[in-house]
Amino acid sequence: MNALRTHQTLQAAAERRAVPTTTRRHAHLSSRPLVVVGYHLAGDPGAPLALVWGTARDETPHCTVVPEPRNRALRFEALDEFATDLLTYLSQFEARDDDGTCVDAPQLVVPNAATAEWLGGIVGRFTRNLRTDGDAPPPASVPTTGKHLSFFGDLPPGSSLVIAATEALTLHWQTGQLPSEDLNLAALLGWIAPPDGLDGPAAARLGEQAPPAGPDSDPNWDAKVLADLIQSWHAARDDQAAQAAVREELEADAREQLMPAWLACWNALDQLAALSAGDHVADRWLSDRKAWTAHSARMAEGRAFFRNIPTPLQAATRLRFLESRTEEFQREMAWDDPLVMAALVASGEALAGRVVAVDPSRQTLNANGRRQRRPMITIEPTLDFARPAGTNLYLATHPSVKLEVLPNDASGLIHAEVLKGANQTKTVGLLPTAGDEIVLSPYGRTEFYQRSTVQEIPWTHLQLVDDSEES
């Protein structure tokens, strides 16, 4: 936690209300989201217990339950109900523009990252490879939905195809409670938008009394309600009317448990919608639309395959991709949002200050002894800047301008020479002038050409070979 985030935490605690950590919204919000909340059986994430989903807050959401989660047939029956609606929802996003890209893409909204990982990871992996031609096969919609869920479970940083409410809110607000307490969606919303007459801590305490948002259910509810209903289901084995009554009662109880989280997701979307979108949000959503288009094409052609265990090269390539997308997402947020850039300054990753002097005609000798233009900027830093000489930074207003920090002198000023981007007569005008307030950030323009695969597999991704196998 940097100094600015610590200050914001203390400010929120003092004001007893969450404070913004951004001035812009860094996620795309769909006009047609599908909000999903659910529980799995305690100790068995692969056994869905109940799901509630819907696309409009003013309509009663759908609910499905599994009266005996360990029964595969009942599990498939409930998943088929959810899968049918999900496939209908996804079919609304097949229209394409002249370039062949889907004009819009679906957006799943879940209460927290744990639910996103459960649906996209465990449920998707469990169902995507199910055979529909064996004994007691599942409905065809279940493995199809498993492939879609696997796609939604493997998205890059910055994607808005899946919105985890707690993750999105903590990206834009800082509360006065512990980060672990922010994982409770109701408590988090209590700090951000407390009801009339309550402050953040009081609203958070009230929110903590609400049922869990999933995917783990309340242990007390499991022991006092769920266990009895499952026993009643088994007791009514040969009585269809009695089993139907048990299912109806379980659905009512599960809906009562999950509805607060479902409504809280809509409340979270309202809070996010009040912020104006950052400049790069549309570009990231275009990438999401292209990813959805490619996935839809693979599904239509029967080519949507997912590896359970990737090869070392695939894992290393995926890691490299995630690292680059994470850096790109952080870069774009910093460019779009002065508060995000201020956090980088507070952590010492960026340099902010007043320009004392600019030498646009400065020249140095290169390794071949030839003169080259290397303008220099002298900056009086706003905060102490402890990065060593040789650190590369970029002019925040013109990220194509790359500078290198020079060794410090006794004056306390920071000297930085321009390496590229403002070394020629036609570009030197990009440099600031004396008296300007500037920020040098760690983020420059991304390289236009980047390698799509790694050239050498890191040792962390190498397969261990037994010596006896080599001999």
C-alpha cells in the first residue's frame, strides 16, 4: 500500500465513508448484463447447490436448486435450466458489423471474484467435456454452456466481459476497513453508499448480517435448513408430490439467501455507472468484442477446445500474455486518471515536479564518438524521488517521449535526458518549458511489434524429468 492509498484509508475512516481512488470508471458497463449469484455444496465446489440469475432488476430472477447436490442427474437437471437461459442470452450477441466483429458482447456480473472463478473455472471445467452419448448423459446444453463458462473464466486483465462487483468497487473506492472485509459485497457497499441515517461503519455492520454472497453458503444455514431439506428429499424417495414440496421449499429458502447478493450486484452497477468512462475503456471493450467474436466462431465450428493441463510452452506464453496485459491495463488507467497517476507518484514509481530548466539543444557523444542530440530537463520534485540513475521514464502528456534519469547532484534537483521522442527539430516542441508542472511516468507507448510466443521457457514452467527416465 503506497502513501496515497494509506492516506485515503485514513480519510475514509475519519469521514466514515468510502473515498474515491479514481476520477474515471475503468470498466465497460453493458446495457444488457446477466447478473448471476450462486452457492455450491460446502466442501464440494463441483456440486452446484443453487443459482439465481436475471437480466433486469425490476423482474423476478430465475432460480434453480439441486435438492441433492451429490446426485449427478439432479445436478445436470438444474444446470440445464440455467444453461438454457444462458445460451438464449448469449445468442443475442451474434450480430456482426461490416468488419465481421460482433457489434456487442455479453457481460456476466457476479458478486465477487470467488464466484467468477467458481463458475468459469470449476463449473466450466467440470461440464465442458461431458459426453452426451454415454450412460445417463447430461442434456446437450450443459457441455455447451461449460465451454462458454470456460471462455469467461480465462479472460485477460482489464476485460469487462465478466464484472466481479467487489473487485470493480475496490478498484474505484477505498474504504476505512481491512481489505479482507472489502470481500463482503454488502459491507463494501455500506461504505460506498450507506443508507440514509447511517454512516459507512454502521452500514457495513448491517451488511455483514446479510447472507453470504456466495459461492460459499452460511454454515448455520447449511446445518439448520439445508441438511434437513436434503434428508426430507431422501425420505420422500418414492413420493413425487413430497419431493416436489421439498424442492419448492428449498428454492424459496435459497432464493431468500441469494436475493440480497443479486440486488447488491445491481447496486454496484449503479455506483459504477455514476462515473464517466475512461478514454481507453472503449478500446478494451473492442478487444472484448473481438475475443467474443473469435470464441463464437470456434463454438459454431466445433473448435472450442480447452486444455485441462497446458504444455510448458503454452503456460509460459499465457503467463507472458497476462503480464503484458496487466501492465497495459495499469498504463491505460494511469493515462486516463490523474488519481491513479498520483498513486504512482506517491509510491515513487513516477516523478512529479516543476520544470526548473530545459536545454533542448544539449548534445552528447555516442559510443562511436559522434554527437547526438540529447535534450535535458531539470525538475524540482514534489516528493522525494529515490529511483537510481539510469531509470527510464516517459512524459505523461506525451508517452512517446522517453527519458533517462541522470546521476543526482547536491542541489536536490532531478536531471533527465531525452533518449527518444523529442530529439529532432520537429519533435523537440513536445518538451515542457520552465515553470511547467509535469509528471514522468513508468509507462510509455507499447511496442507495435511484439513477439507472440516466448523464446525460452522459464524454469518455473519446465517439466521435471526423472533421471531414471533419461537413462
